[in-house]
Amino acid sequence: MKVLDTKKCARGGAMLAVVMAALLALPAPPAAASGSDDVGCVSTTFRLASPNDKICVTAYTDPQIPAVSCYLSQARTGGYKGAVGLAEDPARFGLACVATKPVTLPAKLSDDEDVFSERTSLIFKKTTVHRFVDRARGVLIYIGYSTKIVDGSPMNAISVVPYSQP
């Protein structure tokens, strides 16, 4: 019969309590990145004692082209981990971008750049919206995708907005 070392158990329990307290003290990932607005959420999974899983719609205005707004719908994990910002949101989303007034391009607009980014887990994962300019066809192409430190997801969404060519 194995005898438990109560001092080791107490140290292990204390260490676990310190780690959990440190994790709970970390700020939760923002619900929306700066320059964005949460439009609304719908619950998809009921959880009795913790927040529900949801699909949320966030609106972003392109910082270089204020006449374009993009709407990203994304799954957000609930539960206890989701409540404290430790859950990893799934890499499933939709993207729609629209011209809110006539679109003209600034003089020094990059043909290829990240436009928005937000964390979808505490440290490892983020969702990014990237803009390409297809000058031959007169359109802006926005693609939403997810990245991780080790590997990302092939899940993506795309939206195209025409602009006025000079």
C-alpha cells in the first residue's frame, strides 16, 4: 500500500491554486478589436451554470478606406473557460464587406495588408481580415482566416467590394 506524502500534496495543491489565480487574473481577450463594434450575438448552446456558446457579429471599418465596413460573424465558446477568456474559439466564421458610400482609394494604399485582427484564445490564436487590391478589376478583396502559433486553419471567408477607378 502506497502512503501519500501530505506535504507534497499540500504543495501541489497550493501551486495549482497559485496558477489558477494567475490565470484568472489575466485580462480576458477583448470581445472586439479596437475600431470595431459588436453588433449582436445569438446563443447556440445552452449551458445551465455558465455562459452559452454564441455566434457574434462584429462590425469593422477599414482604417484606410472608411467607406468600407466589414461584418464578421464568429463562433465564441462559452462555459467556464469562455467566461474567463481561456477557451479557444473555433476557426469558423463568415465575412461580408459593403461600401457604405462611394469607394475611392487613398493615394498610397498597399495592395496587400492586414486590416483587422483579434485574439480568439488567450495567447495562441487570432482571427485576421486581410485586404488585397485587384487594380485590374477595380475591386477590394477581403479574406478572413485564423492563425495559430503552430498551425492555422484552412477555414476562411472572402468578400469583394468594387471601388471607383480614376
